[in-house]
Amino acid sequence: MKSMQQMPGAARVWLYTASRFLNDQEVSSILQETEVFLQGWSSHGANMDAACGMYFNRILAIAADEAQAKASGCGIDKSVQF
């Protein structure tokens, strides 16, 4: 899986903020679960080229390189539902 730093500058990014600062165990768990989700993330049957990162123990970022597959409504819905 790519890191956030490996994503192109034109990647589409979604930010999800926690209502509080998360401890290191919570951050690790969230990143692990998000990476598993992203490995199977698709939009209209096309796999998304995606990465995630956690910033300041509070902000989860998910990025998608839409050069491979566009993040359409159903793909975005899947990420929000996750």
C-alpha cells in the first residue's frame, strides 16, 4: 500500500476528525482497519489507488489517485460508511 507521501499532488483527499485526541493504540487500530478497507475499496468495480494517514492523533486522511479510477458517489459512500 502507498503512503500519503507517495500519492500525487492531484490526489483527492478526505479528512475525518475525531471529537477528541486519540491515544496511540487507537491510532494504530484505526490505521490498520483503514488500510484493510482501502485494499478492497472500489468504485463501480474499479479498485481505488488509495492511502491513509493519521495526523495530530485526531485527523484521519484518506487520499485517492483518481488517475486509475474516479471516486464516484458509490465509492465515496463506501468510504464514508466505513
